[in-house]
Amino acid sequence: MTNKQHNTKRYIQQSILALAIAGSAGFMSGCKSDLLDTVPPGNIASSTMWTTDNLTDLGVAGVYNALRLGIATGGASGRELYMYDRFVTSIGRDGDALLQGTATTGNGMFTNVWKELYEGVHRANDAITSIPAKSPSPAEKKARYVAEMKFMRAYFYMRLNQLWKGVPVYLEPVPVDQMNRGRETEQAVWDVVVQDLTDAINEPELPMKYAKGNAAFGHATKGAAYALRGKAYMYLEQWALAAADFQKVREAGYSLFGNYYELFRPANEQSDEMIFSIQYNNVPGFGSTTQFYTGTRSSFGSCWNSYMVHPDLVDRYENADGSPFDWDAVIPGYNAMPAKQREVYFFRNNLTAAEITAAKNRGVNMDAYLPDGNEQRIAQAYAGRDPRLTANVITPYSTYLGRQIEGADRVFTYRWPHRNENLPTLDLTTDTRTFFYYLHRKFVYLGSTELPDRTTGPTDFPLIRFADVLLMWAEALNEQGKTDEAVPLVNEVRQRAGVGLLNSSPATTVTGQDDMRQRIRHERRAEFPNEGISFFDEMRWKTWKETVFYTGNGVKEIWGNVNIPYLWSGDYLYNWAIPEQEVQMNGNLRQNPDWIN
């Protein structure tokens, strides 16, 4: 890490000192305690916040720190962005109330996400108001900071609107007892988002982008504002405006990084593909938790595979030539076979007599078992596929460089059934080892030297990257009927991935606008696992029901055996419930239709 990078990371770390900034920490509608009357140890009193150049820096960092409010290190919060993938491409091993049809307005996820996003809004409001009025920093710096804070406020309101479709709007610091506004319309909130981002774009002091190593890398830029505004236009179905903004992002100098797998390594976290990201460091307390909750017992730190990969995602990955993958091409008759009977194809070679007996007792027909070739046969299902599959997923009988065993980092193999992780066996070990699930590889660290502990991943987490922009751009063009112009943009992403380009073979030939729409959606699902994007896509497309809630889906093992079924409660799930306690405290709030206690 360069000195500039280290200084930027340290700057972000200091944000923890600024959590009591004026007008923010006490201004959550779900938190009535008067934090402004106290000065917690290590925090900065609201009376002095913003009154020096250094305090201005810290206050701004405190707004950025709101991006991390969902982090918990004692157990998975369910609120970090990558955890949202459990609603589409991932699996929460214990299920989820929203997926199981048991969520109510009192669900803690609704309550905490609402509080955390409004915490971000009010921190940004305080900064936007106080920096011009109180800060002695140079005028150019203050103007840049205000533009950054408008970007941040737009980001938090975008998230609120994605989930709730119309929320109360506060654009200035408001005392707690005046936080009783009713909901604005969804359109009105998008107007706020667009206006804030337009203001940021129009600020001359806000740079278009920062180069790798710049001490300000991680701050909002014009490029990030164009990308986020383009996404807002996607929700508004203002396709031409969205496409124009995405063109500006390319003109800013953003581009795809050459290697998909290496993109998510610490060395490349500041590549030209990363437009805006949460800044993490390898200092305890300032890193990501992806290792903890998507790693395994064989990962450094003895981690929990709380979130795993859904078999549907794996099955969607095409063959490398771009043709659809078909299980029947590997194992004839597989698709029509009862899920329970498919387990036989996933067994390791040379099962013991006890393992064979246990399988038979579960009702598995062992006639198809190959004692000396079972592993090799199933491995063919993952060979010759879109390379993003093996970059994102630990598949059966693939290997993983994990933690130390007897003094050295070891290469583990993912086998079924699990025996032990000791030498010489070195089976990759999970805390769900009585079940066989696909496991995440993206954002799971290698060996024992890449991070200090399991809750401190150093790799920045991308919130906006250029591949996202390219695929949204393609969608915006296609929705205007400009399908031919959309194809090259998708092909940029596919070429980097190493999968057959559109229109390069009969299987990849685009037959029209609707076909292209489906191909773009496929591409987004394949590109973004463990990045917290797919759920918001499905919500925007209104495809979540058909993609996830079909009969027979749920928390299921590799071969399709369902352990926890999913249940679609109704189309009202496309709008989250206003938290019950917020409705109780604010009589002007109106609940989204069909949600009941």
C-alpha cells in the first residue's frame, strides 16, 4: 500500500471520532435520546464540530462512515450490501422472514435499515448546512465537500426509495421533535436524488475522478455522480438521460480492469473500474466482514458460511462459448430426476462402507455411483463454463488456499461427504458440513496473511463499478429500441469475462429487443454475485417473484434438495414495510399497502 493510500485509509478511520457531529448522531427518527447534550469520550462535541479545518475533515469522514453502519462483528446483521444477495443469487443458511413469508412490520431489518439510512441523510444534511456557515477551510475545499455531501445524501435517499418507494424528505438539520413529516411520493424522492447529483456535477471544484494512489481516492467525484444519476434515471425510465450520463462516465476515464478475478484483490481496489467504494483497511475495526460470513472453517479466522451461493446462479452460468449450460449434457436424465436422487453424482471417490450405507438409508440409489470416477464425472459440469463461475464460486472438488494446518497454509478440496480437514485429507470444512452447498469465492481471502482477523477484510467494497455502468447503459439503449448499440457494451463485459460474445454464434445471436433484455439481465446476475446488486435489480424489474419464488425453490443444496422453502406472500413485497415503531412515533407516516403487524 502506498503512503497516499495509507493516508486516505487513515483519514477514513478517523471518521469514528466524528460520530457525534452536530445535527446527525441524535437525529434518527427511531432514536429519541438527546445525544447532543453529551460529549461521549473520544467524540467531538456538536458545539465545536466544523470549526477547524481538521474538524471539517473529520465531519466529512463521519458522513462517509455512515456507509458502514450495518456492520456487525458478533453475527451477521443481514444489512451489509453483499448480504442482500441472499434474496436472489445467494442463500442465507438459516432462511429469512422476507423469503419465508413471515415478515411483519416489526421486522428488525426494516427498522435498522431505515434508521441507518436516515442517519446517513442527517449527517449529510448537517455537513451541507454547517460547512459553508462554520468551517474556516478554503472556499474551494468547502465547495468540493458540499458537493460530496450532496452526492452522499442522494445515495442514502436512493437506497430509501429503492426499498420503500416514497419516504419523508429532510434537506436540512431538523430537531428530533420536528421529525414528523409524512411520506413524499416516489417521484418526489427521485427528484431530490437527481437534483442533489446535478448540483454535485455542476460544482467546478468536484473532480471528474481520482487516479489510483491519490490521497482523496474514495471520495465522491463527478464520475460517481453521473453514474448514480444515471441509475436514478433508470428507475424513472428516462432511458435517454440515463444513457447520456453513462456516456459521461466513460468520458471521465473509467474502464474495465483486465482480469475479473484479480479485480477483487486488494492490489486492484483502486483500479479505473472502481467508481465509488466503501473504504476498508487491514486494521481491526476498519475492515469488511465478507471473510467472516462468506468464508468457511478452513478460511483464516475459522469463519462462518452464513451466506452461500444459490444453485440457480451456478446453473445460469453459460458454457464458455456462450451456449446455455444443460445438466443433461453432463448426466443424461439429470433434470427430470428427483432432487434427492441426484446426490449420488456428487459423492467423492472411494466411499467407505459406512458412507455408502448412510446414503442408502437417506434413500439414495447408489447404482449410478462410480467408485473410481465419481469426482471426475461431476467436475465436467463446471469445466468449460463462463470463467466467472469459478471466480465467484467454490464448486465441488475445486480447491481453496485456506488457513494453516500444522504450521503452513494449506490447499483444501471441497468434497462430499466431508471427512476432516487434517493432513493428509484436507477437506474444505464448513459449519454446515452435514449439507452440501455452493460456497462463495469472491471476497473470501486466501491463506493466512491477507488480513489480521476474520472481521477485517482490507479490500474496498465496490458500490459502483464500470461494469455496472456498461450494463445499465446497454439496458437504457435497448429500452429505446437501440439494441444494436447495446450489444457492444454487453460484449465489453463478456470479453473481459472470457465468455462467447453476443452475435458470435447461433447460441449468442440476439433476436430482438426482448431477447436482448433477457441477455442483459442474465449478464448482470452473472457479473455481480456477492456485491449486493442483484436484489435491487430484481425489485426494479419486478421480476423477483418469477426469479426466486417459483415452486420448489428455497434454501437448497447443490443438487436441489430444499431445506427451507420460499413463499411469495404477495406483490406488496416489492415495497418494504415502513417500520412499525416509526409509524407509531410519527402519525403522519402511512404504511405501504397490505403490510400488517
